[in-house]
Amino acid sequence: MARSRAERDAVTVEIVYALLTGVLLAVAAGLLAASPVLLFDLDGSARRVVTVVALVLAAAVLLWRLAGVLWGFDPRRRPGPGGDDPRS
């Protein structure tokens, strides 16, 4: 089934929204998890462990946000410009 131009545009907007919000949340989570390195000036293996944990957490948050936004997106389920529900 071919998608209309409006449906393709809606999918594109949703993907960009998911990426942008996912990156912002991942950066925030990564900085929060890495804050002990910055605040307490950790060295050696402790610094490495905290950095790896921060990177893994940031990646997990990014994937969680992408999956959450895109999994729930269905352009055919959304009401049209006039407020009409296409399911009815």
C-alpha cells in the first residue's frame, strides 16, 4: 500500500522528533551519570567504570526513547485537520 505525501511527512517529523528528544535525554542522562567524575575528580579505574556506565546509560536512554516514540506512532490513527477520526 502506497503512503500519501502527508503520511510520509508525518513519519519524517516523528522520526526527527524521536531522534532530537532521544539525543537530548541521552545527553542529560549521560552527564548525570558522569557527574561523579566531574565533581569528585576520580582517577584510574573508577573514572573508566563511571564513564562506561554513563555511556551505556546514555545509549539505553536513546534507544528507549526512539522505540517508545516510534512504536506508538501510527499516522492512520491520528485525527485529520478537521478533527475527524479516520477510524469511524
